[in-house]
Amino acid sequence: MTADDSFGRLDDDDYPAFTMGRAAEMLGTTQAFLRTIGEARLITPLRSPGGHRRYSRYQLRIAARARELVDQGTPIEAACRIVILEDQLEEAQRINAEHHRGSKPASTPPAA
């Protein structure tokens, strides 16, 4: 992999660029919280060759939403379920919008 390839991944939301410690620091939470939402299968971090958890920006956004709900008093299991459903709804809406854009009839010129 060249340096250009590595820099290109900086824009990839799914690239596991963050260690558990850095992810916890960025989210203002603990590593235990990240392990707990991993055990609840909200996010599944990738593993480095040495076995360390690595998180993507997408996973950090998901974890941040779960933390927000937990901070508001939602039990962690419920927060994880809510975030999963919100993510599924967002994906379904995106697919629906794409479908509607693709199924619009071509406009016909006005009759003379």
C-alpha cells in the first residue's frame, strides 16, 4: 500500500482508523462503554493484526448516539435497540428516495 492509498482512506467512513482508547477519548466515554455496546452487537469493531479493537468514523457516530441516549437515562440495551432501528430507518429512507428518483417518468416536450 502506498502513502496515497493510505491518505485516500482518511475519507472512508468505514475504515477502522481509531483505537479503543482514542475512540473512548473522542466520545468522552470509557472503554468499558465501548465493550458493552460491542457485546450488545450495536457495533462490531474490526481487530488489528495484534487483536486490538479498531473503530471507524461510522461506528463512532453510532456509539455517540447510544451514549447520548444512555446519558438521557435510557438503559443501554434499549439505547442500542433504538440506535439500530434509527439506522435501519435511515437506510430504508435512503433506498426509498433512490427508488423514487429512478422511477420518475421522463418529461415529454409540450404539444405544439
